[in-house]
Amino acid sequence: MVFGIVFTSVATTAFLMYYVESEHRLKRALEVILMFVVFGVVIYGYVVTGSFILGVMTLFIVAMFFFAFVVSYLLPRIRSKSKRYS
């Protein structure tokens, strides 16, 4: 059930990414909501079942969020420094 909900949410996000224009606010809101749904379902599945695979998935998702946050914070600073020195 956990994997079914996760895959359905991911498929919906993929559909939104390819077939809906990126300028729609509803699309962005749905992508954020689906991201939290996937994360919540994986954590809920881990808490309820204690499955090792769901625990590893949870750690992987947290690591991806952390990496994305760090990169989105540092990348503009790196680019602005490289433009100054060019």
C-alpha cells in the first residue's frame, strides 16, 4: 500500500511536469503537496511496519532534501563570485 501511494504520487508529479505549463501556481502547489504526501507516507509506513527498506528510503529522502537545500543556497553565491572574477 505504501509503495502504491508513493508511485501514484510520483506518476502524478511526472504528469504535471511534462504536460502542464510550469507557470501555473496550481501545478507548483500540487507538486509541493505531493512531495509532502510521499514523504509522509514513507515515514508512516516505516513507523507502522518498522521495515528496514522504508527506513533507508526515509534517510535517503531526508539526505536529498538537505542536499537540495544546501545546493540551492550555495549555487547562487558560487555563480555570483565566478561572474565577478571573469
